[in-house]
Amino acid sequence: MVRFLIYDDNSYYCFSQIERERRRLLSASNQLYITDFGSGVSGSRRVCDAASSSLMPARDAQMLFRIVNHLHPQIVVELGTSLGITTSYLSVAAGSKSMVYTFEGSRSLLAEAETVWRNLHCGNITPQEGNIDVTLEQFLRLHPRVDFALIDANHRYEPTLRYFDLLSERSCRSSIIAMDDIHYSVEMGKAWEQVKRHPRVVATMDFYGMGLVFFDRRFLPKHYIMRY
């Protein structure tokens, strides 16, 4: 039985605190110089503009909260920190005995995210700054297992599949990999279809905006399209 969609008072309290930080970011007008290794395009943007275009919707982030809270992972990996809102959901859901490693190329975005984490007292987050093409491989050499991962960076076919291959090599039976924006573009749609055919993948769930990937051989091999 899937039980990670249960609501409780503690969840609502956590959600309200994190969403308060989201609202603060959405009203912040200070300028950031953002380095984007994926697109190769860098430049200045207001925090509120970056927040409105890049932050994961609360509904999706709260779904991930419940999945991670149910999974009790020791090692959580997030590719694409942005302003740290989704990272905060993962941090609180995983708990103080777990570690959340979040990867971001832009120093200015990480600085804003770190303010969010301080405000929310998230003490189990370790940022990995730099080009994910380099930092992810370095990280995985030192960490043989990843319990939960979120891929939300460099929305192109080849990098997305490369990140998935690297993370899936560190997966175990109970691991889950979430992929955001799987229908964002033709390239991302192709990447999602390729992931579904990956030899390690047993089952997937397509929530349209996000996909979940499972590796447990006890599951019925199937690709589900979810009403959400």
C-alpha cells in the first residue's frame, strides 16, 4: 500500500514555514548574477523573477516531501538547487539523521538558498557548488549509494540521461529517482522515454510534470500514468 500521501499537523506546519520563504523570494527585488552551465547563458536577474520561473510548485514539492518522509533515506541528492525551496522540503522530510547533497552551478543562487536554509534551521544540507558535469562524478566516487535523487537541472536530452545513468548505478532496491519537467520539451520527453527503457528500471509513474522511477524487482513492471 502506498502511504506517503497522508497529511498530518506536522506536515502542515513545515509546509507553512517553507512557503513563507517562497513568498519572501517572490517579493525580493535584489539582483543576482546567475551562471548557467547548462544553457551557457549567464546574466543578471531579480530574485523574484528567478523564483517565479524556476521554483518547483508547492504541490509537487509537498508530494516529494511525503515520498522522502516515507522512504527514510540516508543519502538524498538534488541536482539543481535554484533558490533552495525544494531542498528545504527534502531536508525536513529526510530528517536530521540524513544528509541532503544539493548541486548548483551558480554561486549567487546558492547564497540565496543558504539564507533560506538558515531561516528554516535546515542543518543537514551540504551544497555542491560548480558544474554538475564535474561535481556529480566527483561526489559519486565517494558515495556508493544514493537512496533518493531529484534530477532538476540542465533540461536537455544527453545531460539528463547521463545524470540518470550515474545515479542509477548507485541505486539500491528501495531507491527512488524523481525527474522534474519530463514533458518540458521534446528533448526531455525523449529522455523520459529512454529512462523507462533503462535495464535497471522496474516501474515508473508519470505525473506529467514529474516522473518517479523505481528499481524494486518486487514491483509489477509497469509504466503508470497518474491522475494528479
